[in-house]
Amino acid sequence: MQKRLLVLAAGILQVPIIKRAREMGYYVIAVDGNPDAVGLQYADKQICATITSEDEMVEIAKCEKIDGVIHPCTEVSMNVMGRIRDELGLSGVSRKQAVVATNKHLMREAFRAGNAPSPRSILAKSADDAWAHFMNAFNTNAILKPSRNSGSRGIAKVERGIAKEEFFRLYDIALVESRDNSVLIEQFIEGPEFSVEIIVWEGKVDVLAVTDKKTTEAPHFVELGHNQPSCFPDDLVAIIKDAAVKGVKALGVDKCACHAEVKVQDGKAYLMEIGARMGGDFISTVLTRLSTGIDMVAAAIDCALNIEPDLTPKAVPQGVCIRYFCPEPGVLKSISNTEVLNGPHVYDWEIYREAGDEIPEVTSSLCRSGHVIVTEKTPKEAVVLADKLISEVKFITNKIC
């Protein structure tokens, strides 16, 4: 019988999963709270419902007699996915594991227990408590971050010498963005940032790719782009992979995709976090397939359906890079020279804004205005081309007085 896959969320990042699952011959039920979610049109069955409601989603899963559930490229409903898995006896991440993998404080505790390298981190009881820790327990710069959120929302660097009032302001921003009303203060790691794309099957942790990240500067560190394979030396990449594998084993997850975020300081890797899911920003859904030839989307789908994933390359690996458009803040007056995005090495591009839209300051991934994905023979060539295209497309904005 045709296997039935429940996909929680049907936004632009979930479209590749919905399409691929149908291509693989599975019956796809896509659920989203937005009736106009772009991914719904590609599913066999569309349901508009609140994907963060555990009871509602469990009832839907039972009624649809699903064989697997997946919540790719986001984490807002990971707990829901875990409960569905538990109650229906499905493959993948349990609710308990999902809670740990979406709460940065619990994740840090798991890393410590599993001897996985991680920055020093303290769960603050209040703004005053965070300030006291910053002044007395840290001799470095630090990061304030929501204990539960993603997409760089609410994250801010706090430097030695910061005024108490500004520290409190940044703490309040992190608190507002936290889904569980708590904030961490953590050691700031000075160095380059990476992600690691992983498939776990029956305890075996397979690293598919290491991604170089480009981010904004302090205080928010929003991701501006990624490239695969990594351009860094092999010995450094090996250190990054080792840290990611230790982190996945510390979380204890199995039969799922994982997306680890790692920073390196003085030759040592530190785990920022690990999502027990596919990564967003097209990293897992597009970049990993182009750079390795391995269909990570198909692998994650099969894991959710309790089918051993095929991790053999099916295409020639390429250098690949994505860059995001981030125009000057203001009201968008015009966009020009987009014809440069139609070149032979451009795999995909999209601009999310149009004339008259307000362009915000880039404080989270939601503030970006478009993207371009390019392929080349090497990742360095792909980076050069993507950066060139980003500079050549012209966004004209009028500052808001």
C-alpha cells in the first residue's frame, strides 16, 4: 500500500520536501495554519490547522492513518511531531528528544553530559540575574539568546563595558523572542561559523556536508549566505565534523536528519546548537544535494517512514553558494538589473519584495529580501560569483524620516 507522510508546515522551505515525497511515490498530507501557504498546492491532501496544537495534530495524524511525520527546516512544531511519533509508534524523534533539541538550555546540559564541546552557558532568572552573571562569571564578551527560537531572532552580542541599560534592553528583546520565556547568557566564541548536515540511521551518524556561513556583524549575526563544500582546510573540517557527531550522539536522536551549528576558536570547535531536523535557508534541501550528489531530502523522508535511507551520490558534486539580498533599510523605490540573475550558473533566485514595501533593518532571517543560488566547479568560484551578483542587482530605497 502507498505510504502516507504527514508534513507539518507548508511554507517555501517545505516545498522541496512535499514535491520530493510525491515523486518518491508517497501520499503527502500537508498541514499549515495559513490556507495560502505555498506548499499546500503540491500535496495530495491539504489541511489548514494549527500545527502547534498537539491534540489537534495527533487527531489529524490518527484520522489520516499516517506512516510517518516530518517537520523539516523549522522547529516551531518539533514537540508536536515528537508526540505524534510517540502516540502512533512511528520512526523518528521522540517528544522528549524534541524538547531537548529545541531548548538551548536543555541542549547545553545534554552536551555537557555527553562530553560534546559547547560554550559556557547560564540560564538567567531575570535581567538582573543575567547582568550579575555577565559581570562576575564571564571574563569575555557574551551572547544573550532566547532559550527557544530560531532564525537568529532575539540574539545579541554583549561586550565588556556595555552600559547596564543597553544590556537590559537587549535582554528584554531576547525574552520577548523566547518561546518559553527564558534567556541564556553564553560565552561568545570568536571565530568562523559553520553548519553540518547529517543523517542518523540506527545509531550511525553520517556527515553529508560542512557548510561555511556568512553572517552580519554584531549584535544580531544574521545569516547572509552559505557555501558548500567548506573552503577551510581539511584538518579544521575534520574537527568540526567530530564535534557535530559528538553532539548528535549526546542528544540521542535516531532515524532523522540533523543540522548542527558550530563555531571554531583557536582551533577548537564549539557546538552552538543542533536541530534534529533538516536545516533551513535551502542548506539541506538544495545546497547539500548540489554539493554532494546525495539526495538529503529523500533520505530524511525515508527516515520518517522507517525506511533505510540511500546516501550514495546520484549526481556529480559541484561548488555551490547561496547569498541573500539585504538592501538599505527604507521604502523600496525600485529594483533593477535582475537580468544578471539569468546566467547559466544561476540555479535559482527569488526576490521577496516589490516597490513600495518597507525594507527593515536586518535583525533576523525574516528581514532578508531575496536570494540567489549559484553553482561552479569549486566553492570558492561559487562564492565569488554569488557575491558579484548580489552587488550587481540594484535596490533603491528611500530612507524613512
